[in-house]
Amino acid sequence: RNDGSFRFVDIFDPEEQRQLAAQIERLCNENRDNPNLIGYCWTDLGAWPLKNAIGRNWVDFIRGLPDESPGQNAWRGFLKTWTGDDPDARDLGFLRTIAREYFRVVGEANRKHDPNHLIFGDRFSFNTIVPEVLEEMLPWVDAIAIQPPFQPGFPRKKFDEIHRLTGKPILICDFAIRFQ
């Protein structure tokens, strides 16, 4: 879909990278002078987990691309370096590779076109966090955007876990507060 909601792209394709960077540039040009702007989020609750609510994931998407595509070439290159026989660990390793490339592309573009505002990266809910993906985002973000679940009580344990993993401040966003 191209309606502004999340969609998978062949992040290894230079044309897709160019388009993503152009979208970031456009977003920055339209917003960087807004006195109310605090910072940027890239994707709202992206489908990073290998098992997720939409039933599709980045690894399956890339593996399903045509043989001559840049994504397929990246997959085959990854397989040449992979050692091990656990397909889940292999897929998680390749997901990390995808995340590294995705965050590099959008992170470089965001820093280039608006170095004066914060970057929160992808917005995560607790069920969309994959630690390996979050780790790949860290070089490009100033804080971590979290949308906590709609439940009573402050989820301190989960926030502490995220902070230990990232070492970054956490922005609570897009949420109806149900705790003090």
C-alpha cells in the first residue's frame, strides 16, 4: 500500500533508498522551521517482529523479491556468511541487516536535512520491539518513541528494560495516559 501507512520496500535497492531519502528531505523542508516541532518519528508501529499482527515481515518480503532484485542479492550475500542451522536465528540475523540498512538510509537523510531537531526513529509499542532492530536504530536517534499499551498503571519494568537496552531517553507518545 502507498497510503501513508507502513509498507515493506526493498531497502537494498538504490532507487528505493533515493525515494526514502527524498521523502525525508521533503518532510524536513516542510517542517524544520515550525516553532512547535520537537522532532521526527519515521514509522508508526512498523511490522518489525518476525511474527506480528499483519502476518508478514521484512525477511519474508525480501526473500520473496525477484531473483535479480537488490534485496535478493543481499539475502544471498547474507546466506554466504551465515553459520548455523537455526532458521529462526538466521531470519533474526537478516532482520538485523535489513534494519541496519533502513535506519542508515533514513537516519543519514534526517540528519542531513534537519540537524537541529531531535530524531525519535520508529515509534514502537511494546509488542513491536525487536531488541536487535532497536539496537540498529540507536546510532541515528536521540530518544526512543514508545506508545505504551492502553492499560492501567505505569509499566515501569518495561520502560526500565528499554532504557537499559538503549541508554536513550524515552518519549511517551500517542497515548491516552492512564497513570499518574
